Amino acid sequence: MLGGRGLRWRVKPPLYWSVLAYVGLSNFVAFFILLFTIPWWGQTRPDSAHHVELRVKGQHTYYIGPVLGWLATYTFWIAFGLFGLCWLIMWFSWDELEQSDKDRPTFLKLF
């Protein structure tokens, strides 16, 4: 909601919370970079090293390695779990949070 009040840490957030937030964000960004660049580096025929099938919009099928295939399959749930863990940490640390004023930015400071 625009103009609403948000939560922020009174002091610096714990290091483990910042690390979880950055890992979740970088995982999400890496997934979108993977999806947008796959037409340039993805293989159209399977081989022994690229056997995981990934179908994209437009009826194109690309074959990628098992590690990237696992990442493409589960990255949404990994990011969702990491951000959920960040909110769970904030919920258990409720006394260390404060509501921000309307004139201050409402985003969460990572450092």
C-alpha cells in the first residue's frame, strides 16, 4: 500500500538476516538471468552433460545441465523459503523492530 507504514530494524539488522535476504534476492535474480539468456547458451539437443529438459514460452525446448535444471525447478521455492525465514526471524525479534514514519522510506535496511 502506497504511503503506508512499514517495519524496520531499530538498529542494524542481525548479520544472519542480512545474509539470508541477500541470498534470497540473488537467487531470484540469478533465476531470471538464467531464463532470459537461455536462448543464447541452451542446447536444443540432449547430450550426456545436458540432459535436463526445460520448456520455455513459444514451444521451444532447451537442454541444460543437472545443476541448472535443479535450480530452474526449485528456485522459486528456495527464494520463497528464504524470504519466509527472514519474516519468521523478524516475527521472533518483534521487540527489535519499529514502525517507520510516513516521511521516511519504508524499505527494510539490509545493513
